[in-house]
Amino acid sequence: MRKKVSFYGAGNVGATTAHWLAEKGICDCYLFDIKGDSAAGKALDMYEASPAIGFDSLITGSNDPSIIADSDVVVVTAGVPRRKNPETGQFPSRDELVKTNQNIITQVAKNIKEHAPNSIVILVTNPLDAMCHVMLEETGFPRERVIGQAGALDTARYKTFLSMELGVSVKDIHGMVLGGHGDTMVPLPRHTSIGGIPVTEMISKERLDEIIARTAKGGGEIVRLLGYSGYYAPAAGTAIMVESILQDQKRVIPSAVYTQGEYGYNDLFLGLPCVLGSGGVERILDMELNDEEKAKLDYSADAVRAVVDVLGYTK
């Protein structure tokens, strides 16, 4: 019997993640969205592709949140992106965006707790690290079952740009990105290799710094080109996390996890190297960081904490 994965939000990221997973045939996909019949329409469109592509996964959609009942994994993409006000020409402040999405994720969490109390939740909604706190607080789930998709995407971008620079297969690039999602992410060139060769021996520091800066601003580059946020890469990063959990692959995927002393942090969601398996976050791996790397991770943690403080939760 295939596992059940639900998508709370059937926008571009949610629907594309369902697409990637359905093609793999490892789960049945259930799309939920409050916007009319959009989830049902996207699900039916994908399902009608199954004979041509050759997959047997069930795909269905609804505007009734009970569709997520008894899910093994729930992927949450619901929320409001940071859009310019057409009347004022101004973007909402960070605090306004955090509060708006906090209210949305609070309701999402209540529905997940009611309909899928044993599920593992993967958050994609931004600001990612803060929204993970909301989900953990409102569901009361154990920390290993609330995970943020951050490092999987940032790491994929990092590897893509290295591949483009060196003209080598992405399959032979090994490395990861830690920390908060976005500008304060922490790539680890010292731990990055190309077919076993340290990347620092193949690319100058100046050029590597440029690649790292492009990775940090990768989301903004897509927005400038498209006029809206990217979704293929975020969906792919989410899909590999779901796959590792469903198939108990125990892959090491950097993810936003709730710290309880790891790397010196407490009560904070932060991107760290994790083993993802059937239990969700099964282990947080301890990497040796030098002073410079730890200082960057501290800076990233401080930036995350500043956003989390807006939520009003206290420990």
C-alpha cells in the first residue's frame, strides 16, 4: 500500500512537489487549497498524465481540509508571499509578513492536528524558520516531526552554480549549506568536494565567494527573471526530503530543525545536517566547524532569532 502525502497549499510549489513524487510512484498525493476548485483541477490534470508518463500514484484534490486525513507526510506551502502593494508601491514590513503568515499557519496547524495527528510535517512557507516555530507550537508535535525545507534548496542551488562553473556533473559535487534560509545561509567550502577533490583547489577564493553570494540571492535572481518566486527547485528540494522519509532512506539532507543544544543553540529552528528517515529527523549530525564557519552560523542564528521573536512565543 502506497503512503499518503498531502499538500496543504496547491500553488506552484505544492503542485510541482506532488508532480515530482507522483512520477516516482512512491506515494498517493492529496492536494488541498482554499481557492475554489484549483486543487481538484490541478490534481485531475496531473492524474490524466499518468497513462502517458506511466505512473500509478493516485492524485486527487479538494477545498475541504479533511482530505489530508491520516497522511503520513503533510507538505505545507500555504501562506502569503511578500508582494508589493499596488496602491502604495510599498512592500509589507518583515513584521507584517511574519504576523500575516503566523495567523495562516496557526489555522493550518490546527487542521493538521485534527486530521493528521501522526503525520510528519515539512514546512516550505516563508519566513521558513519562523513558520516552523508556529507549527511546532500549535500542533504540539515532537520536534522530529516538524521540519523546514531550507538547506535542501540552498544546497541544490550551490551545487548547480559549482557545476556550471566547473563543467562537471552535479552528481560528483558534494557539499551542503547550513543556517537560516536566504541571505544568512552558511555554505561550507571547506567541506565541499568535486569527485573527492576539495573545491578550494579548483576554484579561486574570489570566484568561490561570488558563487556563494549568487547562491544566497538565488531566490531573488529567479524573481527578477520571472516576476515571481521559483518553484521547480524548491519543489525538488521538498520532494527528496519526502522520499527519504517515506522510503526510510536515511539520507543526510540539511533541514531546518528545532535545536536542543546542538551546535550550542537551544529552542531555535536552524538549518543543520540531518538524517531523514521514517521517524522524520532521526539524527542531527555533528560537524566540526572552524571559528569562521561557527561565527557565520552564529550570525545566521541571530538573524533567525530576530524574526522568531516577532511571533511572541516565549520559552
